[in-house]
Amino acid sequence: MSTTSTASAAPAEGGSQTSATAAAKRAARRRVALVWAGRIGLAAFVIGGWQAFTTWGIVDPFFFGQPSGIWKRLIDLFQHGTEFGSFYSNIWTTIEEALIGFAVGSVTGVVVGVALGQSRFLSDVLGPYIKMVNAIPRIVLGSIFIVAFGIGVTPKILLAAVLVFFIVFFNAFQGVREVDRNILANARVLGASQLQIVRHVIVPSALTWIIASLHSAFGFAIVGALVGEVLGAQSGLGLVIKTAQNNFDPNGVFATMLVIAVIVLGAEWLIGKLEHRLLAWRPPAPTEANSL
């Protein structure tokens, strides 16, 4: 009797779990569909209203541009380029400066953040100087770099690296400070060297903080490259924006900004993929588990 009831209960439990999983997947698909519908609807509302207001004369397109004019200007830029070369070469110049600055700033920020996070003496000595440099307006640093290194790519790379460095540094520093001291003590008791502790305990524990900073860091790398190009450059999207501004061409400004937004969103997507790969060992948060 008990064997029969147990055997019948097992399929019932399995069936309920399967139905619950299917319901969760359907709910997740509905949520994704609603999110995308909301995004598309909001974009259509803003762009449609913008086009309507400029067409009806409520908003002057001379100052605020027009979506249809922005699209035409974007096609013209890709087809005919700019006076500084093809639009593709200007895009690549900015991406190259941002990528190198992003790499330099990220690596330096992680190394310095991990080092100072482990040493209270070093953090006490260098802390005021780091805060002082961080307080300097970035446009001033850009001017200094251009005076020192000319209008080539070097000042833009340095400015992008500086912006990225402070974002990554503060996150890496705080991530190291948040490492469980009991785990560190246990690693030392087991005979781990300092290098092994850094590699197998500190860096993995701080990795969540570091990866989180990279999401916004690439956007700041692009900003650094653009600011440097506006201050002085021979090519780049910042120079394209500056020229369009000087020529009272708002459609050109918005068209270039649209390209920049696509670049940053693409980089954000790639960093998200990197995060999932590097943090695959981490158990999902409740919000992540519910979305599966």
C-alpha cells in the first residue's frame, strides 16, 4: 500500500516541478516581450513627437534638428565622409583611442586598487594624492596632455585612461576591502603565499566589484577620447561633432551622437558577456534566478 502511494507521489511531484518550470519560462518570455514593447513604444513616442513638433513649427529644427534630417545626414556621412577623411576612419580613430585608454586605465586601476586595498600604509600615504588628481577637471587634464603631447592620439588615450582608472580603482579598492578576513586568515594558516592569496582569494572575491565598474568605464573612455578630440585633433568623432556645431548643423551632431551611442551599447553588451563568463561560478542572485 505504501509502495503504491510512494510510486504515485513521485510522478506527481515531477509533473508539478515541470509545470512550474514551464510557467516560469512563459512568465520570463512575457516579461521580455513587455520590456521590448515598452522600449520600442517609448522610442517611437519620442522620435514621433520630435518629428511632429519640428514639422509643425512648434520646435525650430534649425536649433534642435529633426529625426528625418538626422537620418539623411547619417547616410550622407557614411556615403561621402567628412573633410577629415571617411566617416569610417573617424569612427575607428575614436574607438582605437577609447579601447587603448580603456585597457590601460582598467589594468592600472585593478593593479593599484588591489595593492592599496591590501596595504593600509600605502592607502594612507597615496590616498590624498589620488583624491587630489581625481578632483582636477578632466578638461584641464586634456589641455595639459595636448600641450605636452600634441594633437595626436596620445593625449586622447591618456585622458580616456585617466577617466577609466579612477572608476576601476575605487571599485577594486573597495572590493579588496570587502574580502572576508576569515577566508584570508584560513588561507594563511594553510600556508598560502601572498601571491597565491591575491590570485585565488582576493582577486576572485573582488571580481564582482571590478566587472561592475567596467560597465560604465568604457563609456567614460569614449567621453575621454571625445573631449580630447574636441580640444584638438586631426580626426575622430569629437572633431566631427565640433565641426558640425561650428557649422550650425544639429543634424550632424545628433547623427554622430547616435553612432557613439551604438558603439557604447555594443561595448556594454560585450562586457556583459564577459561578466557572465568570468562569474559563471557565482550563484545567481534572486533577481537573476527568477528571470531564468
